[in-house]
Amino acid sequence: MRSKGIPENIRKQSDEIVARFNRANFQDAGCYYETRYKGKYLYLDRNDFGNKGPICRLKYNGKIDNWDFAIFKYSSERYSPDECFFPGEYHVDGTIEGAMRAGMEAYPA
């Protein structure tokens, strides 16, 4: 029987990708991405100097570089997989790095 969640080895790789991205892109330790997992979803939140908030949700499709992206819309307080007109949308490429880059432009620190 196939698991409906994200496999542990993919979670570990995802956490490593996020940690590497944080080291390379945030000079201040008070700003960084954090991961949360629920079922087949990886949620990327950002901690901006103590203010933690959702940025996007990624749906696992069986490969580390093929995630479905949904931006968090503060106007509706929901994740929107259909939203494609936001700053940074051109970074969305199925990767975790692309999602974080899009999030940095959509919601600057």
C-alpha cells in the first residue's frame, strides 16, 4: 500500500534544501524559511524577525524537483494554486528553491 504522505527521505532532503537556501540568501539570522509537513503537502513559512507567516504550499508529486505550487493569499487567508499573477511568479518551476525565490518577491522581508 502506498503512503499518502511525503516519504521521510524526501522530507530530510527538503529540510536540507531549505537550510542551504537560508544560509545563501538571508544575511540576518532573524529572517529564514521554515518547513511544516501535513500529508502530501510541504508548507513553507517565513520567520521575519519573530513574525512568522505562511508563504506557500507545495504538493508532493513523487519527485524532489516536481512540486505543485500554491501561494498564500493574505486577502482570503487561503492557499491558491491557481494564482499566477504575483511578483516572483516566474520563479515557480517545480522546485523548492523556485518556490522560496517566488515567496521572497511576493512577500519581501
